[in-house]
Amino acid sequence: MSFERVRGPKSDYYDCFHIRDFRKHDSIIVLMSGNRRVRGVVVSVDDESNLITFSSSEGEYVADTNAIIFLDDYRREWLERGTA
């Protein structure tokens, strides 16, 4: 028997993260283009568009939940620790 898993509209493709899992100041790692991993800190979360604005040592970016590969509570000096 096979079936397709039903995912919520606010969850990522693999159903690991839901948009409501994210809060301002959370520490994240985002998979950018070219499989480059970037550490970031959540700046804002838009529940309607399912987008997360985050700040990194390189600037400010917007990502959806599919690009997030790590999520944790606020970590002091998260951006200063180098690459992900």
C-alpha cells in the first residue's frame, strides 16, 4: 500500500518545520543556492506568505521553510562563529 503524505500549507516539503516554529532571534542555518550554508538570525516571520526574513554576516535575506536546515533558540554570538 502506498500513499502520499499530506502536508500542511505552512510546513516545509519534508514536514520538518512549520512556519509557527520560527520566532524572532532564533538561530538558523539556511541552504542557499549552490548548496552553500549560511548561519542566520531570524528578523521576522510572515505567516501569510510563509517567508522568514533573516540576517547573516553577509546581509539580510528572505527564505521559505524549505530552505531551512537547522533551527534553534537564540544563541549568543551565533553569527560570529563562522560558516555553517
